[in-house]
Amino acid sequence: MGRPKGGAAASSSSSSKKQKPKPKQRGGVDFKKYKHKVGRKLPPAKNATNTEIKSKAIVLPEQSMASERAGMAVNKRGLTLRELLQQTAHYNAKVRRAALNGIKDIVVKHPAELKLHKVAIIEKLQERICDTDKVVRESLYNILQSLIFPSLKEDNAISTRGTLFLLMANIMNGMTHLSIDIQLMAFKFLELVVLNFPSSFPSYAEQVFNNFVAVLSNDRMNLHDRNKLNSVLSGLAHCLSLVAKETENDDTSNQQVHNLSARELWKCTTVEDNSGGRAFAMSNLLVKLQSLVQILINSVEVSASELCAKSAVDAQSSEALLSALHCLDLICRIFIHEGDDKFFIFNLKIAEIFLCLSAWIDSTMFPAEEFCHFVSFLFTKAKTLRNKDLMEMYLNPLIIYIPGLISNAADDSKGYLLEEKTGIWFSENDSGVLGYHDAWIHELPRILLQSIDKAHSVTKVVLELLLRIGQCFPTMDCGNLRPLIKLFGVESSSGTVDLGPFVNLPRDCQELAISCLYYFPSLLPDIIKPLASCCLSDALEPLILFRVVEVLQSTYKAGNLQITEQLSFLSLLMARFRVHPGDYLNILFYLLALSLSSLTVVFYFVEPGGIVTPGDSSKVSNWDTFKSLNRLILTSLSEMGDGSLVLELMWNNLSNAIAQKPSMHNMNGLFRIIVTLDAGTSKLMNEDVVKLIAGYLVDASLDLSKTIEFGFQPDKTRLFQYFIKPCTIMFDKNDKVLCSTVEMLKSFVTGDDHLFSSLSNVNYPGELSCRVCVVTTILIFLCNDRKLHRNLSFGKSAIKDILDYVRHQLDSSLPNVTYEEKQKLKSAFEQLKTKALQLNCWDRSELEGLSITR
């Protein structure tokens, strides 16, 4: 086989035909131009790096983050405490805010986390004290205040000291920060630390006060931003309080100051931990405090000028003024304890400024009771100062403002301030306050009435002060004291008296109130009636009742009480004093009303306090009190001069009281007044008075007459003699009254009892035997008094008529008269006849003819 014909030559000739020489391009060629078709993928470059990664999937059984946190404390977003603490340093402020809120959430829900990681939490959070975001700083403040500090106070002082060192370092750094907002917040953090851990402050006191001087020297903050100024002054006040407290402790030999909360104007939230604390370097601090004085004075001037220039109350200016005054006060206290009296005078001027501007000050920001403590401190210090005259000169201008301040203060503050004020006002020289007592008189009654139901200590101090004022200024006008009348009672339009709080006061306060009446006699005309109502109250102790009578009598003797007013008061007491329901006669009359016909003898036992029943020994009579009151009233009346003239002046009061038919005890007292003043007065000859005397005797003898047949009981006899004693004196001095009374008794025996009525409001017995026994009992006791024989002889005709009437009734056959009643009539007849024979006013034959035939 051979090769194809023309193969090699043919191929070479064909290639030569196809390949044509390319023409050379003009110019140089830098890049080769390629033509690509649209949509075709470009090939990779020759120097391209292959970045393709080939891997296989790794499949695990569990890959959930929640499973890793099982049993761990997380917040509502599922973050742990460690993660949240890390986020507090995040560059984004929103993340930092959320982290702090999450920490608070965890600590509230899991308190154990705070106990376990307390140091770590504080170390991380203290970095946020100088945070640039305001919300972050405020959130940190709230967490420290509400959660961390309360827990930190439970730890021992040694572990707490190291933690507080970190906090104070960042706080000091914040106080010198370029941002004014961070500075102010640092002062708030300082205030929080000082309130909770006061023992940590002395170590940083000098540096802290340097920072206070620096920030308060900022004119822009002082003049234009009151809110920022108030924040700084509040922290300064707490720091100064610690220094003032330390100086007070030094003065009392390192003993705890008496009642710290009542002496300081701030309220410490914890008890100071003295372990680890060290005293202040006072020599260096005093220099710093002196530089603060001028700054604070400038603040006071600016705030005061703003307040005076504005018609409405500016809350921020008011608070700035009060805070600056407060700080000045504390500085002055510190210097006062160092022995410099000029700062005490300066403090007095501070108080005067405050009181002058009180009308423009918002009381809700600075309560009056806190300023009361401040003024109380001044008064306490004034007692120990050397220059008394100088102190009085500066104290007196404050006096006129104090009553208004006290009226708005709390009760405990009132008492403390009044006690201090009373001691200094009346200690040595009373003439210095002569021009200011009117202001006190105007306010004290209102203060008294406001506190009388709340604080007895305040009531006592006010009454003591009123008493001192009355003693020092006896000639002053008492018009402003008229509200004091309400202390005893208020008279209504109907004439009744509503008792005031006087009857419920402690005894010492009651005695003070009564003593005040002696020095304010111009009030007595309006007080007499309410005072008498108080004296008639069962709630008033007998000793106070007697004291009232004595003071009014002394006032009358001094010429400061009209005799008519005193007589009206005494007669009112005698006529309306209620003997206790447990007394003898009230029980007696009650039993008589139930059954007058019963002859059963009821026995009573006489106890030291009065007469009580065997079945109710718990009721003790106040009869002894009434008898003592009787003696006191009668003694007072006998000291007033001529008895007949005194009786003439008070006869209208007595006759009106007798006409009201008071109880047996009151009627006895009224009769005793008459016989003490003028037993022989012709005014007793009035028919109505005679009727009342006869009715009084009948009432007194009703119970005693039941045992006439068997002999009178000794106890009942003594009681009856007590009641008829004033009547026997009247009968001895006035025979006409006796004869008229015997005639009335004759009418009673014969059944004409309509001529007079019972004082005990019970119906008289209708049985003849009972009437005869009653009258016989009266006449027997009258006949037993030999002084009355002569006067009784003038009424022998009436006695003979009584005997004739009884004999006639016995001789006649009376229907419905039992044998026992006839025996009682015979016994009474014979006893009366025997007593009548002792009068020696008639012949024996006159009475011997009176004999019973049947």
C-alpha cells in the first residue's frame, strides 16, 4: 500500500493559503485586547488563588445555650449576673442601662446572688459612678440605695471598710470631673454613703470639704441653677451634721448625745458604727469651714433677694435659702462647741432671717418642727453662755415669732421648744420680754386647744407659760385669752353648757389651769358658768373641785372677782351637786316608791366612803365629798362680811334654787347656807318656804318612822339628825317659822297634804298610821332638843290638835284599819304625849285629859 498521492505537499500548500500575514499595528501595544462573547463565563486568572473550602457537617446531640444555664440565676432576658456585669462596661449607653436593670432584676429575684457576689458586684458597678450617661448614674444610685447598702450594713465593719474604700475613691474622682453633672451626682453618692456609713466619713472629711468649696464657688451654678445648688447643699448639710455630732460627743466625754433625732435637723438612717472610725482633724477642718461661711452667706443673700422680688413662692429658691441657713447653723454649732460665742450670735441672726422670711418659705420643704429643734438648740445653749445680757439682747427679737412657729409644729417639737423657751425667758430678767408677751398671749390659747387631746406634755408646758406670763404681767389686757374659755366649756344658745377638755386633763394640768384663773380675772365672768359645770361633773376629782373654790375665793379676796359672781358660783355648786346614786336616801326613796305600805325593815351598812347596800357594795357614795364641799362653801361665805348682808345679796339665787326642789342633800346644803349667814331672817316666813321646810322634814323622816314602835335604829337616827340640823337652828332663831311648820305638819296628819309636795317626787302614804308616825317622829326629835322647848310651846295648840285628832280616830271605829295599824297609832300617840309633857308649857291636866277610851 502506498501513501496517498500528493498528501504532504498538498497539506503544506493548503496551510500556506490559509495563513496570511497580519499587518503590524502602528504604535506600541501595552495590553492585548480580547473579545468575549456575551454570557460566557470568564476563565479564572492564571495567578488566582483557589479559595474553595470543603468541609463536612458536625452534628452534636445537643447544642442549646439554655441547657448550659440550667440552675443558674438569670434575668428575664436569660442573662447571668456575670454577663450583665460585663455589659455594664459596654460602649453603648442603652446596653449599660439594660445591664443595670438586669442586675437589679436578678438581685431582687435571687437575693443569694448578692450575698455571694457582693464584692464583685460593687467592684464592677463603682466604675459607673463617673458614667457619662445620666440614666446609668441614677440607676446605679437606686441600686446602691435600695439593695446593696442595706445588705452591706449587715456585714462586719472590717469587710465593709475595704468595699467602701473603692466607692469613695470613685466618688472623689467624680467630684473633680470636668462635667458639672457628674460632679453633682458624685455629691449625691457621697450623701448616700454618709447617711448609711457615717463612720467612713472622717477619713475623707478634709478632701470632701475642699471639693465642696470648689463646687460652691462656681458662680454659674450659684446664680442660675438652683436645683443643682440644692443638691450640693443637701450633701454638705449631712457632712456637717457628722462633724457637729462629733463635737457634741467631745463635750459630753464621748457619751451618746441625748436624743439625737430631736437635736439634729437631719434624720440618720442607721446607727453609727464606731468600730474602725477615727475622729476628725478639727484644726484642719475649722479652716475649711471658715471658707465655707462666706460662700453660704452669699447664697443666702441671693436666695433671699429672689424670694422678696417674687410675689409667688419659688420652691427652688426657698429650698436653697433653707439649706444654706441649715449649713450655716451646723457650722455655727461646731464653732460654738469650740468656745466662740460670736458664732452663736451669728446663729441667732440666721434664725431671725428665717423667721422674717417665713411667709415666703414653702413649709413642705422645711417643716416647722425641724426649725423648732434648731431654735430649741439656741435656747439650750443660751443658758450656758457667759454674757447673759448680750444673749438676751439677741434672743428677744426671736420671741415675737416663736408662737406662730410652734402652732404649725408637731406636738413633741412644741413641748421641747416651749420647755426651753420657758426656762430662758423667766430665768433671771423678765423685763426684756415686756414688749413681746402680747404675741405669745395671742397664740398660746390656740396652741393649747390644738394639743390638748394629743400631747399632755405640751398642754402642761403651755399652761406653765401662761401662768408665768400672768405672774409677770398682772395688769395686761386679757382680750386675746378669750379662746381659753373653751378649755372649760361652751355655753349653747339654749343655756346648756357643753363641757370642755378640762375635766379629762391630768391633775397637774388641771391645777395649772385653775391657778391661771387667779391671774386672768377679767375672763372669770364668762368662765364662771362653764367652770361650775366642770365642778359638777362626776369625772372631776374632789381635790380639784376644792381647789377651784379656794382659788375663786382668793381671787374675790384680792378684789378681782365681784361678790355677786362668787355668790352665784357657790350657790350653784350647793344646789346642783349630785350625790352619787349609791347614797342612802336615793335607795331609800326608790324602795318607798315601790312599796310604801310595807313594814319590812331594810338594813344599810355605813362604810367610810358612804352608805351602801349589802347586795351592791361596789357603789360608794360621794356623800363625804359633798359634806366637805359644804364646809368649804360655808367657810367661804362666812369670810365675806356681815352674814345678813351677804344673805340679802344671794337670797334670789337661794330662793330660786329652793323653788326648784332639789334633792335632800342639796336642800340641806341650801338651808345650811341660810342658817350660817342669818338663821333668824324674816325671809323664811314666806309661805312657800315654810311648805318646802315641812315637806323636807317629812321626806327625811319617812324611813325612820317605820321603826317608831320598836325604837329608832342608831344609823338611821344619825342620818335623820344630819338632815334636820339646819331646821332646828332656824326654829331656834325664829319661833314663827317653827309654829308655821308645826301647823303644816298638823295638816299633813289630817290628810291635807296638798298644801306641800315631796322633794323626792314620791306620793305620800295614805294610811293614817304612817302619817301619824312620820309627824310623831319629827316632833319627838324636835322635843329632844331642849333649846326648842320655849319656841315649841308657842305651837302647843297645833300639837294638842294632833293628839286630839289621833285620839279621836282611835276612839272611833275606823273601817279597813288592821290591828297592827291601831297598835302603831297607840304607840305614836303615847310617845308624842310623853314628849309634849316635857315642854312645860301647859298643865299636866291638859294632856292627862287626852286619853284613849277604847
